[in-house]
Amino acid sequence: MTKAEAEMNSGALTLRQKFARGLALFLPGIFLLGFNIGTGSITAMAKAGADYGMSLVWTIVASCLCTFFMINLYGRYTLVTGETALQAFRKHIHPAVGIFFIVALTFGVCGSVMGVMGIVAEICHEWSKSAVTGGIAPIWFAAGFSALVFFIFWNGNTQFFERCLAVIVAIMAASFLINFFIMMPPPVDILKGLVPNLPAVLPGSEKTPLLVIASMVGTTVFSGLFIIRTTLVKEAGWTLKDEKIQRNDALVAVVLMFVISAAVMAAAAGTLYAEGLGLTKASQMISLLEPLAGPLAASIFAIGIISAGVSSQFPNILMLPWLICDYTDTPRNMTLPKYRIMVFLISLLGLVVPLFGGRPVLVMIISQAFNAVILPITVACIFYLSTRTELMGKYKNTLVSNVILTAIFLFSLFTSVIGIKGVIQAIAG
């Protein structure tokens, strides 16, 4: 090898190293994005777009701003104190608070695993009809994707999970963005949607705009996101000198949340809403979109939903063992048999819907009720912790921060009441 070739290889290696280091800075944010944008988010945004066009874009903006503020606040607490959220709840509030979050979030995740894999399997089944008469049975897709996620868990570590998520999230984002340009509604409708408003109730509709708004907020401003954020910040080894990195990482995640959510809403608004068609679940998008936008657009949307579902399954199956490690302040060694058994059992829940048919309606309803209760408590906990001088010192909340937190708390109570009412109506119905 000549000297010039050696220098060229050295330069290429340095470039790769720089790229790897740059990517590593945003992996925690990408992990949060994969966690946050799942089939639940896709269904909520598609439902909003199909029923109300782009008139609820303001809800996505408000939700993303709340999420950015909360991610930063929880992240800053860990930067200052070195404690994760569950450790802080246990030490400075009460151990029962930490246990409550472990139980409630795990319950919600179990319902999510069933719902996510059920939707992904339905979408794949619908999509496969174009290649196989009658389509491939949903159970095979659910088993295949569940096995893939568990295989990656078995063979990887946290950084490996994050890199896998980065690839899947990139595919998801690209799919929805391409669809946005294919099926984009009039730009003036998008601009009008930035102005807060409440659309009229659809005749004969089972859901009011308030319940749709509550579901959109619930899928974006998710308590588990903020709890896990503190774990990722601590594991990354960030300190106060990395506050700018932490903020930029959160900003990238939230901007992508907005772009992807708005793109999904636009896809439904530009087709289903324009044609006066409704939507009850995300899997309908495939059969409804194809006649309106063509098989290419339907296929791209299907790839996006599948990527969203798979990306959210990674954090879902890891939630319980990570929370336990966090609460007990022990290393996150996912190779321990007890954690592998936990993850395996949670992964099996992905087979429930395709195997037994229908939807686990009762489980999903109860898990939604838990999520509705968790958010105000999550806001109240960080409010208490971040205003304590003995914990935060000169970094405790400013008056402006407390005003914003109060507004978010009241907003979370409002959406919680709406969500709980919706759950009660669903049970009564």
C-alpha cells in the first residue's frame, strides 16, 4: 500500500468515526421517536385526518411542544442530579410512586404489544392479498415480527437496539414523507389547521373531536417517554456540560414526531377526507387508499405502518426490565435469564389478537384508562422535584417554567377527563 493510499484510508476511517460519533449523539432521541411513533399514533393521526382533514394540525403542534418541554425538564433533572426518574420518585417522593409507574406503564405496554402486533399483522395480511389469493394468515406475520424483535433483543445490547431502531425509523420517516408528497392536501388547508379550533361533530359519529384530540395527545405526550428518557441520559453519561447536546437531541426527536404525524394526517386528509370516507382502524388504509392513490402509495404507507409497529415493539418489550433496573439502581444486563424470560413472555402477547381473533378491546380500554391517569401524575412529580432547591440548586425551575408546567398539568387533566369519559362510553356501549 502506498503512502497516499494509507492516508486516504486513514481519512476515510476518520470520516466514518466522525459519522458514528455524530449518530451516537442522536441515538437516544431516535430511540424515543421509535418508542413514540407506533401504530397507535398512526391510527390516531389517520383517524383525525380522515374525519376532520387538516383542521387538527394545531393539536400535533401543541402536543409536540409539550413533549419537548417535558423531555427537556426530565433530562435536565438527570443532568443535574445524576438520578433517573424512578430513582428520584423512590428517594424523594415515596417508593410507592415508583412502583405505581412500573405497574401502570407495564400494563399499558402489554396492551400496546397486543394492539401493535395485531394491527401490523392485519396490514400485512391485507397487503399480501395483492400477491397471494386470500392473503397470508395474520398469525404468520405476527409470529415472524415477534421472533425478529426477540432475536435482536437476545443478541444485542442497548446501543445495538438503538442502531436497529435508527434504520427502522429512517424507513418509516421516508415512507410517510414520500406519501405526504403523493397525497398532499391543499397547502392552505394545512395553514388553516395551525389555528386552534374544534371541528363540528360528525353526524352519527361515535367519537367527538374532543375524544380524537385526547387520543392524539395521549399518543404523543406519553409518560413512559419521559421516564425512559432519564435512563437514556444517564446511560449516555451526559452531564450539565452536555445540556446543549441533550436539548438538540430532544429537538430532533420532537421535530421528526411532528413531521411524521402531520404526514400521516395529510395522507388521510388528502384522500379519505376528500372522498368523504371514514376510518376506524389503520389497517383499513391499505384497502381504502389503493383505489384513491394507487397501489404504490398504498404499499409505501403499508411499509411505513409496519416500520412504525416494529420500531415501537423494541421499547415495548424492554420497558419492564428497564424499569426494574432503573428502580433498583442495578446495571441493565439484559442477558440475565429473568429478564429474557420477561421479554419472551411479553413478546408472546403479540400473538394474542391474530391467534384468538378480534381485538383485545377490554385490555386496551383499561390500559388507555391507566395512560389517562399517568400523565397528570407524571407532570406533578417533575413539578415537585424540579422546584426543590436542595435537589436542583441554581438550576431549579424559573417562574416561566412553572407557568408552562402548570398549563401542561391543566391540559393533561383536561385530556384525561375526556379520555376517561370516552373509555366509560366505550364500555357502556
